[in-house]
Amino acid sequence: MLETGSGEWWCFVDAIENKGGLNHQSSLEHLCLGRWMSPWWLSGDFMNGVLGNLFRLDNRVFYYQILLFIGAVSYFLFGLVYLSIDIQDPMPMLHRVGGGLFLAFTLIISYFSSYIRNRITDVMYVVVLVLFTQLTYLSILNNFTLNYALSILIVLIFFNLVFTAGRKLRALNLYSIGIVVVGLFLSTPMIDILIYVVTLVFVVSGSYILSHHRWMARKRYEVIFDMSPVGMAELDRGGVILGCNVRFCDIFNVDQEEVVGSEIQSLIDIELDVGKGELELDGEKWVEYYLSRAVGMDSKRYIASFIDITDRKRVEERRRLIESLLEHDVKNKIMVLDGYFDLIRKEGLSEKQADYLKKMENAKKECKRLIDNISLLKKADTEKKHKISLNSVIDASIRSVKKEVKDELDIEIKGSSGLVVSGGSVLKNVITNLLRNAFQHGEAEKVCIRMTEKKNEVEVEVMDDGTGIEGDPRDVFKQGYTTDRESGLGLGLYLAREIVESYGGSIELTDSIYGGAGFKITLKKSSDT
């Protein structure tokens, strides 16, 4: 592995210096470029086949396989280097061939065996344990020369940063320090034992602390990932599931161990493209999904998030059914009531009976108005926002109110003209109801509509000189809030707020300069202007 390579480099440098190795530079270049960079190694079939499939594995598996590959190559490569430049190999041939074959065999079975891939971390611990023992044994044979002593320190730093902090890594560190200390006393070291042991402990402790902090950061991420109420899965560029959380398994009713390694398309018909959408599963369950690219080293991976929206879909279906019943069936029944009311009026009624009939008609009107309001809300929710002329909306609202109440109304319009806002046709109903209620229920004699243009918004103020509205301005727009003035409001302040907010605006109760009620509607300017 890399640790052997580190020791080899130091031995190789020593040997080069002793033999004037600069004369062998051409041989080294020939070896590296001619033998190891041969065409078969860079061929398209190999790169697209073996390495292409490796990229489809979990990050951890892939990186460990790369380390195994580099380690195996380093064993054989340095052996060939020593042979080519006729330098005494500090590693016995049996150790070199055995170590290289051990790494190569582990690499091969990790590629073809899912059992090994699923336990790759434990396998790597065994690999490091064996090879570190070999490195220490060679250090003893060579009396802990400087190159071997430094190689041991480098290896300890390396596997502390590679492995996750935990009991296994602590045990490996204790074992490593133990056999190195024993080895120092079994040999005739060329370094100061006390200084080296202190350095060894310091290096191991420091690198382990770094590994622990990295482990804590990853642990926090895993807790968030696993405990998320949203189903989440990590996908490679081919759609293979690399990992998923418990909620993902609950949504798709799958086992976590079985689903990892399978393609996401086997569960859901989804395109591997950044975006979002809704899909139906087996005609019973609905999911909303979001697909985004992973941020980090591998931008070719995806993070898929899934939300079970089955309950929301059922609520929407029930809402559509209720709306349909109200708009058609109940409205038809109200029309039947109108016919019966007309028949009853033709009969001779006492004063008390006529009063009851009037109350019944008022209740009927309220029911019809409620149905109309529901239709308006539905239209506001489904209608796409577009640019509308604010002056045209206000003019239409004034005409409608004059037709309903009386022609002679004192309505003053102030402010800019030609303003265009983002909204819809239902905005007219909001203005109309504010005007109607000012005259009918607020006993106003005058209403002023003032339009003010801001940077990205337009403010519409409707102010009257009527009786005003008592109460907390924060409460008057809440559902169910009523006042004496609001009786018979029709649209209602709550519904007015819902409609205005559906257009991205806001409405609030303000003070009127005329002493009555004041409302300020803020709307966004149309982006098309």
C-alpha cells in the first residue's frame, strides 16, 4: 500500500545517492512510461469497463479500491525499479511478492464480491494490520533506519485520517504503537528511542483527534440524513442507489439493505435530471420528488428527496368534491328555494310570517354569497397571475358598486394613473367589497381611493368617513373574526387577505384620514412592465 511506497521511496533515494543514480534516469523513465503506461492500461475498453463500473460503487468502496490498486502497484513497481538500476532491494523478494499479491487479491475480490464491498472497512482494517506488521518487521530487520522510522510515522498519520475514529481505530493505534516500541527494543535502532516514541505518540494522538473531528462532522450529517422526515437517497450518475434513509424505505416499502445497489428506476419512473415533480405509485400513493446535484467532490451524483403527499392529494380531492357540490348541487337547491319563496309571497302572510320569510331569504342570500366566495377563492388559486391595469380594476369596481348601491356615490380617486400590477380578475372583487361595505355597513358618505407607486410595488389605500372598525388590526383578518360592521360583508376580510396574498401582495387595516376605516393593499408591479 501507500505506506510501503513511502518506505520504498526513502530506500530508493538512499540507493540512488550511493550509486550516483542520476545516470539511471532514462531507465526509470522507460520503466514508468513504457511498461506501466502501456496502451492496454489506457485503452477505452478498460477505462469504460473496469474503472467505469468502479465509479458506480459507493465512494468509500471506490477510494479504498484505489488505495489497494496503488499499494499493489507500488510493491511490484519498486521491485522492478531496483532490478532495472541494479540496486539491492531492501525488502526480501518473498515479502515483496507476498505483499503485492495480497493487495491485488483483495482488490479483485472487492470488485467482484458484494459481500466484501459491504464490509470493505473491516477488510481494510485487516489489510492495514497485516501490512503495518510487515513494515514493522522490516524496520526491525533494518534496525529502524531513518527511512523506515519516517515511513511508520507517515503510515500512522495516513490511516488515522482515512479511517473513522472509533474503537477499531483506537485498537489499531494501540497495536501499532505497541509493536513499534517492542520492535525498537528488539533491534539496534539508529534513532533515539525516547525521542521517537514521544514523536510517535504525539503523531498518533494528533492525527486521531483530527479523525475524530471529521467523524463527528459526518455523524451529525448522518443523524440529519437518517432522522429526516423526508425520504432521501444518494444516486450515482446511472441512477444506482448508493444510500438511503429510513423514511425513503417507508415511502417505497422496501428494505434498506436490498434497495442499496439497485436502480431508482425500479421503484419510480424518474428522469435523472435536476428538477421536481409528482408521481403516483401503484395507484394508491403519491410522492413529490426533488432531484439536485450533490455538492462536493463528485458533482455527477444526485441527491433525491421524496415527500409522501398522499394525504394532501386526498384532501385536495375532497376539496374539489365539496367545491363541485357547492357550486352545482347546492346552488341548484337554492334556485329551487327561490321558486318556493316566490310562491309563498303570493299567499297572504301575516306580519310575523313575512318577517320569518325575510330572515329565510337573508339566510339563503348568505349561503349563495358563501358559495360565490368559495368560487372566487378557487379561481384565485388556479388563475395564473398576469399583468392587469390597476386603474381599470378600480373603475370596474366603482361601476359595480354604483350599480348595486346607488349611482350617486362620493368616490374620489387620487394618485398615479396607468399603473400595471401582477394579479388576476378576482382583484376586482376585493376592491368592490371594500367599497360596498364602506357604504352599506360602515355608513360612509365619502370614500377615497389613493394609489401610490413604489420601487417594486403599488399601494392602494381605500379610506372612508364611516363608523370605522374596532379591534386589533392583527385580528380583523383572521378566519372567524366578526364585528357589527362586518355582518353581511360577503367576501370577508379573511377571504380578501387570502386573495391578495395569492397574488404575492398584502392587505392591512390602517387609519383613515377621514376618520373611518382604512385599508392598504400592497401589490407587486408586473414584471412585464
